[in-house]
Amino acid sequence: MKNKIQDTRYKMQEMRGKIRGLRFFLLLTSYFLLLSSVFFLPSVYSHGGHGGGGDKSSDVESMVYIPEGEFIMGSNEDELMEIKKIYGKRGGIEGYLFEKEKPKRRVFVKSFYIDKYEVTNVQYKKFIDATGHPAPSGWNNGKYQPGKANNPVLYVSWYDAKAYAKWAGKRLPTEEEWEKAARGTDGRIYPWGNKYDPALTSTAESVMENIEEGICSVTTGNPVGTAKGDVSPYGVHDMGGNVREWTDSSFIAEREEKVVKGGSWVDLSPKARSSSRDGVNPKSVSHIIGFRCVRDYEMTATNSVSDSVREQS
Ligand SMILES: [Ca+2]
């Protein structure tokens, strides 16, 4: 009987030892996973990061798939009334532009791919180097300012943007394509939702907040993808702010102006609304206007944009 009890105790001790061993193994595994995440993940994320000023040209060449179908475009009078009350009296021009957002309607758009980010200086430099196209003003001997590789290219006319897009095997988005990529299909006001928040995007209000904190250094927009909240339902970045963007559409049929969409770091929040639109002379260049490109889905199905990009979108 005594031996039997001792035998049982021995077995229990043996079992406790095994459990302790298992606990130690699990603890060791946890530490290993933790260390892996510390040392390995940042290297993975760095391929998609855009916060620095380094040359990450390969990072910003990704495109996002926008499926075909209808979306809600434009604004109705009720929505614009609120905006006009606050911003519509500034010289009358803003009120005039707001009127041009109407009506709110359903629009069908075929599937396409759109650049995830605004076209950057380093991307545009490749185009200049390859084609001899004149560099934007502010560049020195065909080179952008140091540390601005991933900033959106500026001082480009609509014609410059068209030339770049053609060279890249892409095209400029229509106004409809741009607005759908920005606001999705649920009729939301901003790319991220219905409520404006300066912390989410890069508009004048965001800069003013920074001024209060004494860290204002914004004079040329941010590197693309800096505003982590300025992301559309499809994962397209900086459509609310950073820089305004050329589209391929005419503002008014009888005039030469092309539609420019989205806000910039000097614009107030109404410009960050996806339905906001402005008409700009296609020959003009500006410190607040850049662009991004699109590709037809049919064009891309057989070439460089992989299905994995489509799945991620
Ligand atoms: Ca933008």
C-alpha cells in the first residue's frame, strides 16, 4: 500500500515536471515570436512605408483595384447648405464651385486600377530622365529638392501629367473614377467617413493644429501616405488632402478648364470632401496641384499589375 502511494506521488511529480517543461517551452516560443515581430516585421512594413524622405520608388508604384459598378457622386442642396453657411461667402467663388457639385446622382464606372498614392518626385524623375521632358520649376538641373523623393510632384501642368501617364502606360483618371476611388459606394462625404477630422488628413486645419504645437514645417505637402487616416474605402491614400489632383475631365463643357479634385495643405476642409471640384486652366502649374494615374482593368489583366494587388484591394 505504502509503495503504491509512493508510486502515485512519483507519477504526479513526473507529470508536474512535464507541465513545467511544457510551460517553459511555451514561454520560450512566445519570446521567440515576440523577438521575430520586433526584428522581422519592421523590415516587412518598411517596404510599404512612406513616411521618410529616402528613395523608395518601388514602394509607391502599387495600384489599387476599383471594381465596376455604380456609386453616389456629387452633392445635394441640403448637404451644400451647411457648407455654404460657413464657407460660401468668401468672394462668391467658393459658393460658385459648390453649386457645380450638384446634382447628387448614381454613376456607373467600369473597373480600373488607380495609383495608391499621388505621383512622387522620384517617380516623375524617371520619366524626365527617360524622355527629356522639362523638369518642374523648383528642380535644379533635373533634380528635385534633397529629401523630397516621396513628396508629390508639383508645378506640373495637366499636359505634363498627361505626358507622364502616357509614358507610364497609364492615363489620368476621369472625374468619376477619381471620386469613386475616393468615397466608395456608400455616399460618404470624405474618404474616411462623414465627419471631418484634421488629424486624419493634410489640409489647412491640420497645419494650423501643428502651428499651435510649434512644429509647423509644411511648405510643400507631405511625403505621400503620411496622413494615416486619409484612406479611402478601397485603400487609396491622400484623396482628401496633401495636394489637389488633375483629372482628365472638363470642368464645364464650353471652357478649357480641367477638373481638379481633392484638397491640399492650404485648403480648408470643404475641399477634402470627395465631391469637391474645381476648374483649372490645363496649362497652369501650381504648388498645390499634383496628380495620380489609372489603368483600365482590361489593359492590366495581361500585364504588370498582379492579381495579388487586386486581392489586397
Ligand atoms: Ca491629394
